[in-house]
Amino acid sequence: MKKELGISVLLFLLCAVTAILNPKFLSAVNLFNTANLIGLYGVFSLGLGLVIITGGIDLSVGSLCALTGVLLAMALTEWHWAWPLAAAMVLGISALLGLAHGLLITRGKLQPFIVTLCGLLIYRGLARFIAGDGTKGFSGAEGIEPLRHLASGKFLGMPMPFVILLVLAVVMWFVLHRSIYGRYLLAVGRNEQAARFSGINTPLVVASAYVIAALLTGVSGILIAFYTNSVGPSNHGNFYELYGIAAAVLGGCSLRGGEGSVVGIVIGTALLLVLQNLVNLLGIPSSLNFAVMGAVVLFGVLADQILKNRAARKITRPS
């Protein structure tokens, strides 16, 4: 709770500073666009945070967004599938790829970094091959208004992706913080061997985290594809995994595993996007965006290390 309160205060201060430096930050258009981006990035960040809580990592998020975006566009415009079938296909493929990650990690005993790094390369290559290295769009597709509304519509004045993020965040909050499965996730992240000895099916818990993460990435892939209105397989979704990792770390997820919260991930995503908005409003070159992101991740990891060391000293200090 202390971490969530701390980053909430930091988010408030950052918003205040941004508004003072550039009043355009508080304009309705800018707030709507920022909330929209928070929704788009927050969905896959929730899944990535879940994986990080187990002590793992997923580097394939951006490439999976590219692959799902290409398949969705082709299913709707070239194969002339109905949108529910196309969306179900994209989500099903995402879940299967997440299951493959989980099985390779739990049954194959491979490192999550290696498995998902290979996924990053494979899915990007497949997306480029399937699309013939050309950009895919949605012109000519019929009956896709419901999907387009989910990506660019409004609900009570809020962008639909932001509303979807809030709904998914509520669901994930109950899953992580109010269910036995959530306790298992945290236990596996803290000490997988101890969790196994206590009777937890650790391979199943870890594998399921990757399935959920890939499924949420598939949801993001659909929303982002319609938001951009075209999918260039060579660069669509580039570095999205870094945004997700940065948001989770800022939100209090420890890269060692065993710590994290859904509220923290959502606030961390908001903090990251407001920070980028500040960079844009101040006219700082966009080429520095990744430098800012890297500094933010480094700051989050250093803060986590400092807090860990302080906690360890308190425990070992003689009374």
C-alpha cells in the first residue's frame, strides 16, 4: 500500500508540474489522448506485471502485437471473416503462444528471458513473412464498427481503451489480491521451491501467468491495430515490452518476483505516459523518449534495491 501511495503522489506532482510548465496539458483533447494511450498500454502492462510477479519476464509483447495485428487485418480484409471470428482467432493464437512460453519455461526448464527473446524474433519474422513485408490496413472491411468503437469510441466521455483497462484492472485485482490463485502467484514469485514444497503446482501457476499475459497482449493487439488503423510488421509494436516492464517496475513490481499490485501497474502506466506527454509538450526531441524510459526503469530498480536493503537491515538489526 505504501508503494501505491508513493507513486500516486509522484503522479499527482508530475501532473501538476506538467500543467504549470504547459497549460495545454489540462486541455480536454490532451487529457483524452493521454487516457486513451494509458488504456492501450495498460492492458498488456497488466499481463506483463503478472509475469514479473512470478519472477519471469516477457520480451515478446511488441512482436506479438505485430503478429496479431497483421492476422486481424488479413482476416477482416482478405479472408472476409466476421469480426467475432477474427477476434477469437487472434486471442486464441495469443493464448496458445503464451502456453508455449509457459511450457518451455516450466517443462523445458528454459530461462524466460531466452524463451521470450526467441518469441520476439520469431513473431516479428512471421508477421513480416505473412504480410509480405507490406503494411496491412482495414480499408474495405465490412461490419467492423463494433471493433472500431472499442478502439476509438467513447463511454461516458472516456476513451473506450481506458474503460476496457479499468474493467480488466478490476478483474485482475480480484484475481491477484482476492483469490487463492493470486496467493499462489505471489508465493511462487517469492520462493518457487518453498511454494512447491507447500503443495502448490508451480509449473501450472507459472504457465498460466504467461497464458494470461499473452491473452491480454492479444486484446491490446486488437485495440492498437485499430487505433493506428494500419499495421507495418517491421515496426508495429516496437519496444512495447519495454513500456510494459517500465510501467510494472514503476508500479512496484519487483523484478525478483513476489511483489506487485494491479493498482500499482495501472498507476505506473499512467506515470510513464504522463512523463512522455511532458517530454512532448516541452518540445524535447522524441528521440529522447527511450532515454527517459531507460532512466525511469533504472530509477525504479534502484529504488527497489534500496528498499530491499533497508528492510533486510531492519530484520537483521539486533533488538
